[in-house]
Amino acid sequence: MAKVYSPSDIEQKWYKQWENAGYFAPNGDNTAAHFSIAIPPPNVTGSLHMGHAFQDTIMDCLIRYHRMKGDNTLWQPGTDHAGIATQMLVERKVAAEEGKNKHDYGRDAFIDKIWDWKAESGGNISNQLRRLGASADWSRERFTMDDGLSEAVKEVFVRLYKEDLIYRGKRLVNWDPVLKTAISDLEVENKEERGHMYHVRYPFVDKDVDFGGGYMHIATTRPETILADGCLAVHPDDERYKEVIGKLVHVPMTDRVIPVVTDPYPDPEFGTGCVKITPAHDFNDYQVGQRQDIEIINLFHDDASMNDNAPERYRGMDRFDARKAIVADLKEHGYLEKIEDHTLVRPYGDRSGSVIEPYLTDQWYVRANVLAKPAIEAVENGDIRFVPKQYENMYFAWMRDIQDWCISRQLWWGHRIPAWYDESGAVYVGRDEAEVRREHQLDDAIVLRQDDDVLDTWFSSALWTFSTLGWPEQTPELKTFHPTSTLVTGFDIIFFWVARMIMLTLHFVKDEDETPQVPFKDVYVTGLIRDEHGAKMSKSKGNVLDPLDMIDGIDLESLVAKRTANMMNPKIAAQIEKNTRETFPEGIAPHGTDALRFTLAALASTGRDINWDMHRLEGYRNFCNKIWNAARFVLMKTEDYQHGSEVTYSAFDGWIEAQFDEAARKVNQAIDSYRFDIAAKAIYEFIWNEYCDWYLELTKPILNGDDPAQIAGTQRTLLSVLEKSLRLIHPFMPFISEEIWQTIKGKLVIDTPSIMIADYPQPENHSQQDAVIATEWVCAVLSGVRKIRSEMDIAPSKPIPVLVEHASVQDQQYLAEFSAMIKKLGKLEGFEVLEGEAPESAIALIGEMKLHIPLAGLIDKDAELARLDKAIAKLQQSIDRLNGQLSNEKFVNNAPAELVAKSQEQVTEQQNEMKELRAQQEKISRL
């Protein structure tokens, strides 16, 4: 082994060997239990981010764990075609490089350009996942637009249509006027902004109405939509408006009149209690319009300019220009009462950055309420389990109030909807045009035109668990690995993906007895990775961390350039640069993949968001060093070890075997219950504290002794426990564990070619109670002595006497057996039984036994008191400063809650430290 641990020297080497050896593929043993995961397909345009790193680390831990347990294991990889994102990317590329747009190419030629891009650059994220150590079966990698998945998509669409579960209808959708397509709620970013509330008067048609000065008064943030109002609505219990229900009012700036109606939607406590209802331009208003059966008027073209339903003066205007013109006209004609500043939430398209419009248009829909019923029951009866369980409530809330699902998109890139129209507008659905003509007996002379729209990418991803395994063919893989075992995902796509997978899988995939299959047994829901202050990571804030930067390292200037790239606003760019230089003054050091993976696992408490902590990452990089150096020590101390030698085991060997058993039990239980944080903690504590800090130390006197059998027994235990520990950590730290394991397996005569396919350690229930008690006694004695050395600032090399008081029979036996070892490890003069009154001493308690360490002659009294005075003064300054902060009302009220809590915690810790220092000061003063 190299003297220094260098992740870059081992990671790529081992990954290539694993992949080339075919270790990522299922083992083919169909008699074994199966374990399978379908990767949530990242966008083909994407690159590795912290969310991917977090979730894929968890998935790889599960896959490696079950593979080592002997399960027939499949991690199914693949990518999503990402309709909007991919089309936009290629459109911009073509514009920048060729000065052309998609219409210059035409649909088929432009789609060919996208396939060319995909072939050249579409595998970027798959390669990045390899860097993370993801042991997916890349030989089975799928793409949502590949031939097999495209056939599955058509099959599902056609069957649902024939079952009347898909229909075409005119409904309100989220519309992106730049991309000119419907988008899903997930692609909408709601941003809080400063805007205006416009208070407008609607005059009564009947001049004799004695109410409000002859007007109804409403407030709106979108005055341009006034032109499409269908009614004014008030709550039926609002007594203020009883006398005007059913009255007619003029729509300002038009020749239209509309009624005042009652409806449960208006809130009497908000504004005037009267709201304008514009069904074509507001989702809530659309529902009111359906209940009230009022006229629906669409004011916009697909680019959000005013259409011919607007008065001529406004036609062709952009919506925001029209707003200014309409407000000016309302004011001129006396309809505008006032304008107030108002905080509002405005929806933006996450790809185009344009303000999203509710837009009335023809789209294809799935009747989701029919499919939802069995999907709800599957979770209610426990066929599918959410971890943590509270996410079931989020799932149920959405599913029990589910709306029909808009599945069409006005794009070119995607699965084109398998529907054809004749010249009269009649629609025919089939797997291809030939099938349509055959089923409907259409003559070749009848011209058919395929629907131009494509399907929402969530439609194809909803089939992911079974389409990737070959459905609709009944393939061996489908029979073996479906239902999949676990889905690892974020809470934000429970509605968009998880629920839809459950609905469509139950509908289409059946056991041989026609029992519907679920797509997965467990849904493990992760939290979000946030920055160190708890803020969501975003490029606009400049707080995004690239996992590869933490693996490979990046210098400060490159990090600044990366974070400020493409920032249009120079003020924001400057602030991002300032924050970056303050947070990472030396850039980011390389930490390696294993340290990153272990950090992510250690932070993965169930369902909670994670505040990223670079200090934890540094700490686990040190953990990797600790493991590496421990392995080098073991190899050095076992150079002459011969397998098969006569061995005698010490109590310490029995103790470390028992401690390993307990660690293995905790880790297995934790992984099985998705508590990766608990598993990581158990691994860390065993390897760092028990194996490295204690066992390696306790073996030194034996290894330097003259008993060959005991030396051989200790050597064997050193190797065997290290080997088991490497298997224990392998799912979390695959690279370092393989590298070290390969160097020691020969000494233990292990012929398995890779740790990846070795057995995962299980508790062996060693009966080592006597060894455990004896070793813990030795450790307690050494800890007591070392604590006194540290507290009293006694040099580690200075021999110290120990006086023993109240030793039990068992204590005396242990002293007789282990005193020589303890003297060597603790640098002691020896143990003497205390006779008479004890001198001024520092005392360590080991059960009932007292160990007295006389202080006279061990320390320089005056120097030690001076040191303590200095330490106490410094500590008091810190306590005073923290108490000053906490007594400052402005700090307590305005500082982040976690900062206030941390300050309070620091005060408590420092006050306890002060008590210990004063106690030492008093003890030394008496010398």
C-alpha cells in the first residue's frame, strides 16, 4: 500500500475493473431473493448535482448491501429525454452556431439534430454517476425515447384511450408563452414580488340601484383580464351584497354586461369581498365559471399577445403593454378608484423565465380519478410503504382530490401522440397509421394528419419500472425484478412521478393470476440538500456545490468563475463572488468519492432536509486517512503471519470480535430500516474508536512480546476484523475498502476476486462476555490515567506512580494479569496498594476502585497555576461575550434560530469547562 491515501489513484482504477468484470449485473440466481431499484431517470441534459449525489449514494448503498447479501440484484439505470429542456438546449445551440431556428430545419430534420446532440453529449450525467461509484447495470441502460420504451408508451396510450381513460378536451393549463406549450406544475416557479392591486368600479346597468355610489368595487392584480370577465361573485353569506345579487353590471372598456352571483369561492374577509371571475385566465375562476355556467372568453394568442376577443385598440399588444394601456383608459374614464402597492406571488416558467399564463386550449387528458382509487388502496393496505410514514399523508391529500392529468405538450421532441385526424377533424387513435386505417377501414385516399403534440415526459417516466424491463413483452427480467424493491426519491415529485407510477403500474402490470402489481414495495423519501445556512441551493444565489468539485477539488478562482458564469446582473455576481471568497478562501480541497459518500450517508436522517457541512466532509476525509493508516499498521505488524499457525487468543481479541458483532448488528438493522445515518455512526464509532484507538493500541505489547501463539492469534484477529470491517463499510466507501481488501485477502486465503461480491458481515454472536468485561476494565484504567495526565498537563512521557484503594477480588485479579501491559501503555511507574491516608492526588474511579495519582513532584505548581489562571481568564472572556450577545434583544430576535441555539449551547459547554478548571485550580493550590 502507498504511504499516503490518494483517492484519485484508486477510484477510477477500481470502477473500470468492476464494470469490465460484469459485477454490476444481476448474479442470475433466480432461486435467490431479488432486490431491484429503478433509478429515477435524470434528465439527459443534466449534470450531477447534490440531490443526485445524495439519492444515488443511498441507492448504491442499498444495491451493494443486497448484492453482498447474495440477493439477485439489479439497479436499472437510464435517462429521461427531458422534452422542454432538451429542445431548448438544441434550439439555442443551433441559433448560436448556425444562426438558424427549428423552423428553418422542419420537424423531422430538427429532431435528427437533437438525436445527434444526444449521441454526442447525452451521456454526460451517466459518466458523472460512475464517478460517484454508482454500481448500476450499465449494460441495461435505457432512454425514455429508445425504441422499446417508445413502444410501451404507445401501447399504454392506445389502451387507455380505448378504455375511455384518455380524452381530448378544452381546459385551462399552465401555458409558457415563450415556449408556446403547456407545462406541469413542477416546471412552474412561484416567486414573491412587489406588484400592484388595482381597485376598479363596475357600474350597474340599472341606474336606480342605490349601492356603492352606483358601482360594484373589485380589486385585481391583472387588470388586462377585465375584458374577459364573466361575472362578479360574492359569498352567499355576505350580508353586504344581499340586495345586488342578480343585478347586472357593465364590464369596463367593453359593451358587455355581466351578473353579480353568489359562490363559495370569494372570501368576505379579503378586500371588498367581491371578486371578478375570468374563467379563461384563472384556475380558480375556471372552476367558478363551470359552476355558474358563464361565458368563457380567451383574450390571448399563444404568445400572450391580445387576440381579436379584445377591443380593437388592444389587439396585438403584449399582455403587459396592454395592462398599461387598459389602466390608463380605466383612469381616463373614471373606472379606476386607486392603485395600491401589493405583494403577490407570480408564476414563472423554470426553463424560459417567462410569466406563466393560465390558458384555455385543447389538450389530451388522463381521467386520473379512476386510476387513483386502486393506487390509494395500495398504500392504505400496506402493499406500498412510505418511509418516513408521514409522507403517506401528502400522497393521500393529493390523490383524494386528484384532477385530470394534462399529458400533451406543444413540442417537437418527445413521444408524438399516436392520434390522427381526417380533414373533417375526426380523431383516430392507434399504434401507427396503418393500424388506424385497418381498424377504422379508412381508404388510402382519406388524408390523415398525425397530432403535432407530444406527451408530457412524466407520462413515459410513469411507466419506468416496467417499461425498462421489457413490458409489454413478458420478459424474464420483468418476471424476476418486478415489482422493484425500493424507490428513492424526493418529496417534491410524489405527485408528479410516484403517484403516477403507482396508478399506471397497477393498471397495466399483473401477476399470472391477474393480481395488479405495485411498481415498488417501499418509497424512501429523502430531504433536500441545503447550504450551510439552511438556504435552498440555487445558481442565482451562488450557493450551489458541485459534488465533483468536492471529490476532485477546485481552486478559488475557478470556483468563483464557475459560480458567477452567465450571471447577467453584475450586483448579484459581485455578491456571489464575495460570499464565495469568504466561504472558501482557499477553494475546495480534494476529498475523494468515499468521503463524500460517507458524509451524505451520515447526514441522511429520515426525510429531513440536510444543511451541508464542509467540516463533516473534512472529518470523514480524515476518517479515510485513519482507515488507510490503520491498514498500513496491520500490514506492517503481520508481515510474518503464516495462515494455519498455532494461535492463542487474548481477551482483547475476544473483545474486538464482540464489538464487531455489535457493530454489524447495528449496521444491518439500520440499513434494513433506511437509517443510513445510524449505520454510518455505528461504522465510524467501531472503526475509529474501538478498532483503531483501542484495539490497535492494546495489541502492541502482545506483538512486541515473546509468545508466538499469542502473537499469531493477535495477528489473525487484526487481519480478520479489518477484513470484516472493510466489507462492512464497502456499500458506503466502495473504493478504499476494495483497495485495502485486495492487499490483505491473500493473508487470510480468500479467493473471492472482489469485495463487491464477498459476503456482507452478519453478527456471529461470539460468546465473549469475560473478555469484554476484562478489556473494558483495562480501557477504563488507561482512560482514567490519561484523563488525569491531560487535565493536570503532565507530560505523556513522564512516568507516574499509581496508588490503588478499595480494589475488589476481581480488580486484584485483573491487576495481576494486566498490570505489566497497563504500565507500558500508560507510562506508569507501577501500582501500589494505598496504605494509610492518601496524599493530595488526582483520582480516577474504576467502579468501586480508586486510583490515586499523587501530584507532588509531578507538576510545577506555580507554572500550572499560572497556566490555569490564563485559561480561566480566556474562557471567562468568551462566556462574557456570548452572554452579551444573548442578552441583546436585537440579536436574539433577528439572528437565525440555529445561531442563537448554538450560542446558548456554547455558553453551557464553556460554563461546565470553567467548573472543571476551577476544581483543578483548587486541587493544585492545596499542594
